[in-house]
Amino acid sequence: MPIASELSGSLNALSLSNAPVPMSDDDEELLLIGSKLLSLTNDLLGAANLPPPSTATTTTSLAADMEQRRSILELTPPPSPVAVVGKKKLVTLPMELICLALDFVNPRDQKTFAAASKVCRQWYFAATSHLYCYPKITSQNYLKFVSTISPTSTAVKTTPLSSLIRRLDLSRIVHEGKPSFTARLLRRTHTSLEEFVAPQASFGYICLVALSHCKKLRLLDLSLVSQSVSLDSLFINIQDLPHLLTLKFPRSSIFDRGKVEFRWPARIEKFSLAGGISNSFLINATIPPTLKELQISHCPFAKNASIHNLLNKLSQQLTSLSVGYNIPCLPYNALDKILIMCPNLTKLLVAVDYISCHMFDEDNTPVGHPLRRLDLDSSGNLGIEHKVSPDEVFIAVAEERLSELRIVRVSKKLGWSVRAQSNMEDLVDLLEAKSEERGENGAGVGVWEFDNAGEERETFRGFLG
């Protein structure tokens, strides 16, 4: 096409020349052939939506114009084409209807979007934004993903695909990545990134600096990070994230030098506390009033008094609390009074290692507590399965102290379905009856068991069966 454009420009210049040129019969025949070539060239350029060349057109400008048009064509969804099969014209679906159909697919269903992108060029453009919104990154495709989103280590060449990514989950990456790769991905996706799950071994200080530019970030999960992370550096780089709602500390190590005055993100609502947090942080830290959900687990240095101090400070604002296993400084009954300490809880997950059957006594369970979901986890240590039985929960619900309770999930390690099956059935019947009395539809009411992998199965069916 550039050769044809140059030829057409030369012919135009020749035909528009005002200088008198004496012509022989051969010249007239040559000019006639040139005019036909000019007409044919203009027709070709018009079919390609290019303007006819003028006398000022050069090869360089035409090449630049063609490059710009190709880039626009690659990034713009095409119009609905008309396919001809035999003598019939088949009109495909409009782009709007294809996009609407894909909106009904689960945003995390990568297989469906990948298959849709292979149908045709039109479906490719419609599925690409969904496909890159929640990319599934594994060790097999990680390096290809990095080279696609970040072709170079500098910002010289960018790709429009980076602006489509909303969740970046690197939890499956262990030894394949580098901190520089993670930082590059964060820099390329900072304009649209909303959720980030950090990898285990390829996360460092440069990644924290890159996180400070992700102004739309809503979830920051560092629970898998194995490197030592400075608490001071972490808060300095996340304190100005205006939309951050969920923050999860690394469970392996968080290095705390005794500083307790940190500037928290303005809208933090969910906070997962883990790692080598000192007691000074738990006692003196000023938690923002926006916090509603708290998780505590894998804190080897946290003592009973410091955890109670933290819970007392947050008692009126917490609606969800999770206290998991591996807090060795907590005694066997440390959380028996947790329902009195947090009177507004609607969801509680607690390891049975830190409670006893007296948690459900009258002195520890106030009448009319709003708790609706109770999860009982277990470390599996010897004797833990005998600490709490379904009978204690049944009595607390029957006496209206836990009248709002509807869902009970227990670890398989407690052995309720083996040792107390009939008692569990009685508890399910009571939960159903309470739901009927309140005129609720009963959806989800029942008792479930879950295993270590987080999978759960419905041991006894709830109200709707």
C-alpha cells in the first residue's frame, strides 16, 4: 500500500503540473495508462478508508498514517459483520448483545471467557475485558503474563490490556517470580487494580512502593508473604490509599521495632492480624473506628492480656471476629467471655482450643445476643474434641440467650457427627423452629462440617431441605 500511495502521489503531481509539456503519440498513450493507474489506485485507497494522496503527501507521512489506523483497528471492536453463505446473508449478533450475554457469566469463570474469545474476532473483543478482569495466574503461564502486561521494564511501551485488570492474584506463584516482576505488574495495573494477593517468595520493598500508586485498591492480602516486612514501611505506603477496605498482614513474619503510632487507611473495614506482632502494638495501636471485622491468627508472641486489651477497645464496633489457631500464649479458656466483650457480634469464628463449655453459660452469654453464625475450629490436639458439644449450644439457643443463631459450622476434628449425631439433629430442629417463629424463609439454616482445606458439607439439612 505505501508503494501504491507513492505512485499515486507522483501521478497526481504529474497530472496537476501547469508547465506546458510537448507530447508525442507515445507520451499520450503513456499518460492514458498513467491516468488509469491513478484511478485504480484511488479506488484501492478509498476501499481502505484512506484519503486520496495530494501533491504534498510523502512516503513517511503515509506510513505513519497507516500505522495509526492499524493500531486503532486492533483496539476497536469491529461492527457487526455480514457473512455470506451461499446466496444468503447472515447477520451476526450486535456487539452490545454479546457483551450483555457475557455479563451473566461468573466474572471468575476464566474457561468460559477463554472459549468465547476463540469464536471469532468480534467475540474476542467482547470477551477480552472479562478475561483480563480476573486473570487466573499459575506457574505455567506467569512469565507469559508478565511479558504481555509488561513488555519492558520501563514505561516506554505499554499495553491497553493492563487497564483491564481488577484483581491480581499471585498466590500460586512460589519460585517462578521475582520482586521486580511483581513491582512491574503493580506499576502497569495501578490505574484499575482493586484486589491484590501477594506471592509467597517474590515480594519486597519495591513492591510496597509500587502499591502506593494503586489508588483504587480495595483489598490487600499479604498473608502468604514469607519475607520480613517492616511495619513502618507498610503503613507509609498504604496510608494514602483512599479505597482500601481489607488488609491482611503476613502470617510468617512482620518485623515490629516498637513503633505503635501509625496512620491507617481512612476506610479500613476488615483487618487480619498475624505474624510477629509485639504486645506493644496490640496495646497501644489506635485502630480506626471504621473497622468492623477482625481476624487474629498465627501470632506466636501475642499474650492473653494484650489480645483482651485490643478486643476491649474494639468491643462496640466489631460485628465479625475470627480467632484462629496457633496463638500459644492464650490459655484454654481465654475467650469464654468473648460474647460479653463484643455485644454486637453477628459472626464469630473461634478455635475450641481457647474456649470451654462454660462459654455458653448464663454468666458468659447475655440474653438476646445478635450472633447469627458460629464457627468452631479446632487444632486437632488430643482432648480438644471433648471441650464443647452440641448440647451447650442447644441450651443457649433454647434459653433465648442466642435466639438469633441460625448457622453453626464445626470442624470435622471435633467429631460431632460421629459422637453426637442425635444431639446435632435436635440442634437443627431448634434452629429451624426459631427461624419459623420469626417468619424467616429459613434459607441456610442448619449445621455444617468443614475440613482443613476450607471445604464444607451440609451434615444436616436446614429448614428448606
